[in-house]
Amino acid sequence: MYTRRLNLLMQGSIMYSVIEVVTHHYQRFSCSQYLYNQFNVQESEKTLTITKMNTMHAYTHRFAYNKGLNKARNGLSAN
């Protein structure tokens, strides 16, 4: 009786670890799928339109200007 109970207990723990491993792999897959969907670019977003190009220029110009201001501020505070 004791050995039978021990065998069932061992089978149960093996089954539990198998479920745990499968669940872990599913969680990793679903996380990877989620990240892929987040970074997947739609076909319409792959091409730049004139409007996007114009706003990109304004944005990059503003970004460069702000970066220059930050460098100037950091240079003044360091002296």
C-alpha cells in the first residue's frame, strides 16, 4: 500500500512539473508573440508620405536644436 501511494505521489509530481514546464513555454511564447505584434509595422506605415517627411524634418530639427541647448547648458554648469 505504501509503495503504491508513493508511486502515485511521484507520478503526480512528475505530472505537475510537466504542466509547469508547458505553462512556462506558453508564457514565453505568448510574451514573444505580444512583442512581435507591438513592433510589427503595418504595410501602410512602411512608406513615407510627403506629410510624414515634412513633419520628420521639423521634428529632427527641433530635436537637434534642443540637444544643442542641453549641451550648452551642461557646458555652462560644468564650468
